[in-house]
Amino acid sequence: MKVIAMIPARLQASRFPKKLLTDLCGKTVITRTYEATVNTQLFDEVYVVTDSFDIKQEIESSGGAVIMSKQQHECGSDRIAEAVNQVEGDIIINVQGDEPFTRKEPLQDLIGAFEKDIHGEIAVASLVHTLEDWEEISNPNNVKVVLDRNNCAMYFSRAPIPYHRDQEVKVSYYKHIGIYAFRREALLAFPSMKMEQNEAAEKLEGIRFLEHGMKMKLLETPFKPVGIDTPEDLNKAIEIIQNG
């Protein structure tokens, strides 16, 4: 089973333009993410997938591999689906470009989910961790997911789900961590699958797989990613590096 990592890297971001090329203690955010992914030693190949020549130059200057997007894309899954046509690989893991502290353990768990799936039923795998604080649960920036008894996704939402009507029932809330692992066939099918109303309303690409009948396995992890969405997040990342 050949496993590759793809890091979609769009230069412009509404909340923090050009964040991927921002300096983070001597290296850019995208370079640190690329190096952290390579250093897990889990992947046969690691690629940055981008539409930016500036990002391409940045990664290639340090010896990294880049695939240039030929089309405009609305989401990272679309971007890497185009790129995967150019390489061989059975399992493709989408690593977010703005997560310079990417760790080995959760990625290893994702790969393990496919190794254990002897009947090939799982199309996509991803990660969750539990939410306890109601402010975090109700925050629409935290994507929640409801799981079935086999820990497969039933639905994603920015709203608190499930609705806790009966307060005597213990309810667990799960936050989705946006690292996806795909079987090659599922990823290649993604761009041709129509976006239905739920995905369009919530702006959550994971819903598309569910609405088209694909099985998505969710694995609980204790690791909370440190993403960089705002200048404030960058300052926190600088503190983490400086404090060792």
C-alpha cells in the first residue's frame, strides 16, 4: 500500500492573506508544515499542491516537491484530486498547509484505519476530539460531527449536534479535525460529485462524501492541531517554538 501526503497550499486567505509565506521563527509556515510532514517518515512521497509560483519557489528552494494546480478550486480536496492524477498512490492524506506542528501519531492512526479495513469499505478517514466547554461547542467555527456506533460519520454541522433535548441523557460532542485520508478512488470521484444543499449551506466539504453514500471513519485523537488562521495564531505558534 503506497501512502502519499498532499499539502494543499492556497496563497490568498480571507482572514490572513499570504499566511503560508509568513515567517515563523526563521522559516515560512508552509515550509515548516512540509518539513513536519516529511519528518513523520510515514509517507512514500510528500507534495505541496498550489496555484502560487511564490509557494512553489519557496518549497523547491529547500528541496521539496511541488505540483502546480491547473484549475481554480473551491476546497483542498478538489485541489489534491486534480494533483493525484499525476502520481501513483493508494492512500492519500490531505495535510493542512497552515499546521506547522503536524505530528506523526494521528497521521499514523489514519493510515492504520485503512490497513485494518480488510474489506475495503472505508472511503475516507478523518479525526475528531471531544468538546466539553459549551462556548466551544456552540462556536460555528468548530465543526461538529455525529458518529454512529462504528464511529463512522453521520453528519457534520457548524451547529451543536446532537440537539440535547433530554438533559438526563449523556451526550458527547465531537469536533472534526480537518485532516482527511482518502482511498485513491474516493478522492478521484470527489470533483465529479455534485454539491448538494447541505454542503452548500454549511460550507463543509465532508458532507459531500456522506450525501453520496461513502463511508467515512472518524478516529478520536488526544492531539489538538495548532493551525494558523489569524495573526494571533501566528503569535501563539512563535511562542510554542521559542519555548521549545
